[in-house]
Amino acid sequence: MSDVETLLARRQVLLGPGMATFYRRPLHIVKGQGVWLWDAEGRRYLDAYNSVPHVGHCHPHVVEAICRQAATLNTHTRYLHEGILDYMERLTATMAPPLAAGIMVCTGSEANDIALRMAQAVTGRTGVIATDWTYHGNTAAVSQLSTRTPPVGGHQGHVRHVPAPDGLRPLGGQGGAAFAEAWGRAVAAAIDDLAASPHGFSALIVCPFFANEGFPELPDGFLAPAAAAVKRAGGLLICDEVQPGFGRLGSHFWGHQRAGVLPDIVTMGKPMGNGHPVAAVVTSAETLAAFRKAFRYFNTFGGNPVSMAAAHAVLDVIERERLMANAEATGRYVQTRFESLRARHPRIAQVRGAGLFFGAEFVRPDGSPDEPFTAEVVEGMLKRGIILNRLGIGMNTLKIRPPLPFGPAEADLLADALADTLAELDR
Amino acid sequence: MSDVETLLARRQVLLGPGMATFYRRPLHIVKGQGVWLWDAEGRRYLDAYNSVPHVGHCHPHVVEAICRQAATLNTHTRYLHEGILDYMERLTATMAPPLAAGIMVCTGSEANDIALRMAQAVTGRTGVIATDWTYHGNTAAVSQLSTRTPPVGGHQGHVRHVPAPDGLRPLGGQGGAAFAEAWGRAVAAAIDDLAASPHGFSALIVCPFFANEGFPELPDGFLAPAAAAVKRAGGLLICDEVQPGFGRLGSHFWGHQRAGVLPDIVTMGKPMGNGHPVAAVVTSAETLAAFRKAFRYFNTFGGNPVSMAAAHAVLDVIERERLMANAEATGRYVQTRFESLRARHPRIAQVRGAGLFFGAEFVRPDGSPDEPFTAEVVEGMLKRGIILNRLGIGMNTLKIRPPLPFGPAEADLLADALADTLAELDR
């Protein structure tokens, strides 16, 4: 058996069946540095996919911060420590008031699990609205939001789904303000439906960039009608910033800032510690107090000194290396290069994104999502040493979300490889 | 304001009200090494409480493993990596078949959240039984098991509580086999009650050492009648090893082995990575397959190379430094010393525990739990530079659960300080 086959067989036994890997022939990755990954055979890949190593794989400043703190002290928040306080101040300084306090946890799933309970504590109700193509995490409570595998014992009946926004196929048939209004009406209808149920309405939870939905191109102020409906009903708006947060979108530090809404609760995770398990919920003093009154909550590892050292170091690097500016500039540049490909390849319906979260949507001649073609593009890019993936309602949009040090040189490698892949597939 | 007051005021603003600390005047801890902690004023404390730094605060072998791997690669399990496979093999080698596979996560809460769903997937039912003085974690689903603050929207009705076992006040009034039988009948009655409900019965979840319940002294085979009732009803036995696992009890690597039961699912967390956020669920291939069929599950940080390096290093140190043997020997020795205190202090109703998880229960002359006195003992020990806490149904039992390198010299410091504290309180 090959190395890969051996590892797959061991996974089957030790980790169980159906534990998904990427690619037809999964990768055995052994080393990472900056925007590069290496496999066990010494082959190098340009990482245009992974958002967790936000400031670059194994960034020395983050590694050093982890090592220093791990050698000094790593304990919990029942004792006092500056790390969590300094970090929470620095984190909330990136947001508008009243987002000024929060809870440190270990995973985005834990953060969303808390966010849902915060909304319950504030409203006294339990109903939640999410899109029908979302993913907010894997705890029992949070996985109720997904439309995929239904839970044992059935859904609890407290979740309503609204259609995932699709810029190419807008709800109501029209783009612009009409699209935003139509989507807001869908949210309002779901609110009414929950309000008439025993659950009541507590919160709308969205990724403000609608990342899993395929980061659709949306009219300015798209979320405003929905946010207004939430507010009218006394509910909370939860923005899940696990994917767009921490400067990835270039123009704004947070996805909700780019979307022009002020959420009641913000959750974050993946990129926060550059791979160290750190996540958080940020909200107002009032919402946090309501939660702490309603639920006892203590997270053993959450906000520990090493996690906070890692998270501090990530913010240091974003600032020192001007990674937001890089995200914006590289994002603009690569979209220009992709646009020139679109002129030659009618299968590319649209090039879109913001900063270092971008992609292209592939369709058939009739405009319908071309998932099989997109899957071929992903494999074709891998063959050329480029790691990326696909997502969206039709799973037909490239998911390109590299570590933030991804610059113009890497953008050229990416665009050249895509041109090459498309040329091969078009033959 | 003093340093401590300043930090408390900042916590109030940034982390919200009611975020508990230990002690009347909380500690500001800045450094840890082995079984020692230092505060910001340079005062040294003997750590007789913290189980997370399992092999000692900042153990150089664990720190080095984390640093090396963090500088090499830290990514997720969609790519193949030996770290998680080698670790799962090594971990499951400490358990009896069919406990041979599992899922890596970040926190004990995540592990128990999955364990409950595994039982749902296997049985198709959702009812759970726990003790009425337990704590298994903080996700929305897992916190339903606690009897404390009721959740918003009420309990979901699928949890039944059985009385926490109390060796000094046995259910049914008799000790020995009669106590085990009486407790087994309580579990069987809860099973019948759930079976007659729409939820059905899926699992009994217990800490096999009943740590939070006050680690009562129980007759041999105490869990057998309950486990048999669970099995007859087609349910699963979940053992939460977050506290007793990884050799702490000295005689056995796992609490369930000491208790003489073979669980269907084992969960673990806290000590696993010596502070690095690592946790896991271990079960049979069949149960894991049923879960993977019923639920999509992926944990971004779970089982990543750095987490696995930390967890491997912890197992290395347990073996190399013979920490289980140390736990057993030190545990025996310190209980002898505590017993001699009991002869002089009638407030000590019982000295008990196993390995490096032990304590003493304090009662009033009428035998009722003396919580205020126990609280004074905890503060008196702190004054003498010893960190410990209290737990149990009456919150009147000392919770002594130090890092495993805690040896006879530290046991003497601890016992001398306790003698001193009791002498002062008795004056």
C-alpha cells in the first residue's frame, strides 16, 4: 500500500468511517510555512484555501508567543491574569460600541452555542432563523441550524430557514434594493411564524459575508431590512465572523462592518490564534450580564494565558505586516486577473469576493450551477500545486481564502494555474 | 486600587458580572513550574488543586513538543497526518476492547456533547440519566444535565436525575452490596420512566469516580447493578473521565477500570494536553460508525498536529516519570497522614480518595455537612500557601487534585498546613 492508502486505512479503523478528506487522492501534509504547504513526498503547494493559519503557517512571532507563554504559565480564568483582559480590550477596540465585552472559548462552535443562549437569555424565547445553506458549527444545539442530516429525535422545531441569498438568482427576481427588501420580507415572515409558535423569536444568525452560501455579490445595505425586522420583533442579530473576520475582507476588520450592520452579538474562531484553539463571543455589557445571570458558564481552557498570547500575536502580525492592506490590494489584483479569464471562458458566470476571500462561479450554458466542472477545476488546480476548494448553494463557486500574507506573486501563480486548468478542461 | 482590585474591576467590564474566581481575595497568578505557582507579588503556592497541568505546570517536555510542532505544521484533519493516528492508537491501547476508536475535539464539553449524540445515534432515543450533583460541561446540550440554573425555555424533559451516591449516607440506609443494589434500582426506575416517555432511554452518564459528587467511598462493584440495568434496556454507559483519567487514581489508568465497569463511551479532556485544549471521545467501531452515519461532524482544531504533539508528550511524561506509581504511593501516604489528623479532629468525618485525588469530609457534631467550616479550611490553607478547594453534595469535602509530580515532600507540606489550619480553627 502507498503511504496515503496506509494512512486512509488507519483512519478508517481509528477515526471511523466517513471522516471526510479533501481531494480524490487525499494529501499527506507534513510541513507549512507562510502561504506554502509540503506533502510527505516533498511536493510544495501554494495554500490558497486555509484561513486558520491567518497570518501564515507557523508564523515565527505567533510560535514564539506560544512557546514563551507555555513555558511560563498556562492556567484558567478562576485566577486573575492580564492576558485575557488586555486581549479583550484590544479585540473590542476593533468594534463599535456597545460591543465591548465577551467570553473566551476554544472553538467557533462553542461561541455560537453561547450566542444562541445569550439571545435566549435576553428575549426569554428560543426560536432562531438561519439561512438554508449555512453552517455555524458542530455542537448539538448549533447543528440544529443546519439543513443537512436531521438530528436523532428530529429537529426541535425552533429553527426557521430563509433562502440563502444568491446574487445571480435574487429572491423576488430583481437585484438591488428590491432584492434586499424581498430577503427582509422572508426574514420577517419567519419571525412571524416563530412568534406564533411556542418557541417565539430570539435571533437571526448569519455570516455577514454569507461565506458558505457562496459569498454572493449583494446590493449595499442588503442586511438592513432584515436587521430592522429583527429589531422590531425584539430579537437579536448574531453575526458569525468565523470566516470573514480579522481583516480578511481587506476593506474592513469585520464582515459586519463591510455589510454596514451593527450586530448584537459577534462570534469568531478559526483564524483567531493562527491554529491554536481560540474563539470568542463579543456583545454588549447588558447582553453579557443577561447571559451570566441565566447560565453558569465556565470554560476551562477558554482565555487561558497561552491562548491569549497566541491571539495577541496574531493581532500584532496583522498590524505590523499591514495584512489588511495586503488583503485588499491582492484581492483587487487577483479579481482583475480572474475577470480577464472570464472574458475567455463563458463557464465563469461571475468573479466575486472581497479581500482575500474570493472565487469564481461556474455555470452551464443555461446558467445553472455546474458542480461537476467546478470539481474538475479544484482537482486541476491541485495537479498544478494550488490548494483551494469550492462552496456555495450549487457547490459551484471556487473557495479561495488563503493565509493573509498571500501577495501579488502568489496571485499570479494562482491565476496562471487557473488559466492553465481552464484551458485544459476546455480542450 | 490594589493590583487585584484593578484586575477585578477590568474583569467586571470586559468579561461581565458573575465570572467566578477562587478565594475571598482572588489570586493573580503569573508563573507556574511543576507543582508550584507564583503570584504577582512573588509569593509561592503549592498547587494541590489543578488537574489540567497534569504532568506539572509548564513541563519542559510538553512545552518543547508544542513548540516544535507549532513551528513545523498546524493544520486540520481534512489532510492526512500521523499525529492523530499514532495518538489514537496509543490512547486506545490503555483501554479494553471494544474501546478502539474515537473523535478528537478541543474541550470535555465538546466530548460529552458528542457522547450524548452517539447514544442517540445507536439507540434512536434521546433520554439521559445523570446524578443530581453532577457537571459534565457547558454546551447547551450538556448543561441540560445539570440541576443548577434551569435553561431558558425550560428543561427539554429528556433528563432524569438519580441521587448522587454518598458513602456516608447510603441510599436505602445500608452500605455494601445493598447500597449498590439500591442505587441500581434508582437507575432502573429512571430508565423505566424515560422508556414510558416520548424520549426513550439512551444513556447513563457518570464520572466513574463521582468526582463532583465528592468521590464517595463506594463498595466494590458499586456500578455493576446500574450498568446491568442500562444494558438490559439497550442503553449506553458513558463514563466521563475528565477528572479521574490519565492515571490520576494511581491504581488504574482510568476511573472506569478502577470501578470495574466497561463503558460504551469514554470521554476525556482537562489533563490530556497539560493545558493545551485537547479532548476526546473513545468508543467502539460500531458506535462511532453509527454516529458518523447519523451526524456530519468535523472539528477544525480537533486532533490537529500541535494538539496531538502535546497529548503525546503528556503520555511520554506519565510513563517516563512513573507518575501513576507516584500518584498511588503519594496518595496512600497522604491519606495516612490525614487519618492521623482525623483521630484528633472530630470534624473530619472521613478521609478518602484514590491516588492523587483525595480529601477529607467535614461535618458538624450531628454528622451533617459543615460547609462553612470547610470554606474556612480552604481559606486557611491558602493563607499557608496551599491551593486546594472543596466539592461534594454538601460542598464540605476538600478537593485535592494536584499535578501528578506531587510527591511525599509536598504531601508533608500539605498535611502539616492542614494540621496547622485545623489547630487554628479549633482554637
